[in-house]
Amino acid sequence: MTDASDDWADRLRANRAEKDRFLAEHRQSPIPPEARDDFDGLSYFDPDETYRVETSVRVHDDPEPVDLDTSDDRTVRYHRVVTFAFTLDGDEYELHGYRQESDDSAGIFVPFRDKTTGQQTYHGGRYMELEPERDLTDEDSVIVDFNLAYTPFCAFNDAFSCPLPPQENWLETAIPAGERAP
């Protein structure tokens, strides 16, 4: 009998293999065409359920605008729509989720930095995208899976402009989960 954690890890590995294929082969890959032949996949931390955290949700009914700096020295306006509070290794943390000012889609953008940033992971931080099945409420709890944390496209190609995590999303702990530095 297969246990749920094996299924989760298998799905995560399949997701990673699909992303590696996209980066190596797809015409919209951020990896320059001349470098794709040498690309043999991203480096990942091993799947670790410790970094699948249950969070409590605080929805911002009147989302505050936040200007995020970008990798190419511009700014882009987002709205802080939700705050996720969670415990990791006995310590309390918060991460904020955003939506771009011009985008009312259901997706929630969670850029962050942690103690691996610039050492084991990309120096500009990493991203997560959450796709809730419905509008979140303050009573909800959501699993935030850092194993899905990914490196923004600007790490592979300067042609991309990437929002940098705001200081309010700099975690004072190491999150050795998700993608490593390219």
C-alpha cells in the first residue's frame, strides 16, 4: 500500500521533471537557445514534508498597494491581499501574498527570501504561486509548500524583469526546500 507522503513526493518529482523538460526544450524557456543543449536539469533540495506548512489566513479586505523593486531597477505595483501565518521549527513567521494591481485572477504571488538566499538559492529570492480553489477567508487554513519554491526567470536570462521579495517577506530562517540556485 502506498502512503500519502510517497504520492506527494512522486507528484513533486514529476512536476520537477516536467519543468526541467520545459526549460530544456520549450521555445518560451528563459534559458537562451544556445545554452539549452548543455542544460541537464535544475538542482533541487530533496522533497521534505517539514516544509509543507499549514498556515492560518488573514485576508486584507482593502488590499494595500505595495511597490516591489525589480531585477532591472524598475518598480511594479502589487496589492497585499493576504497574510499567511505559520510555525516552523517552533518559531512563528508570516508571509504576505500579492496580486498585481492590473490582475484580479485567483492566483496569489508569494515572493520570499530566507537564510539560503544568495548561498544555496538564487540571490534575488524565490517565488511560490498559490491557486486557491475559491476566495480565501479569515477562517481558512492553507498548506504552503516550500518544496514548490522556484527561481524566477531573470536568474536564467537578463531579458526578464522579476519582482524582488519585499523586506516584509524576508524570513529569518533557512528554508532548504524547492529549487536551488541555477
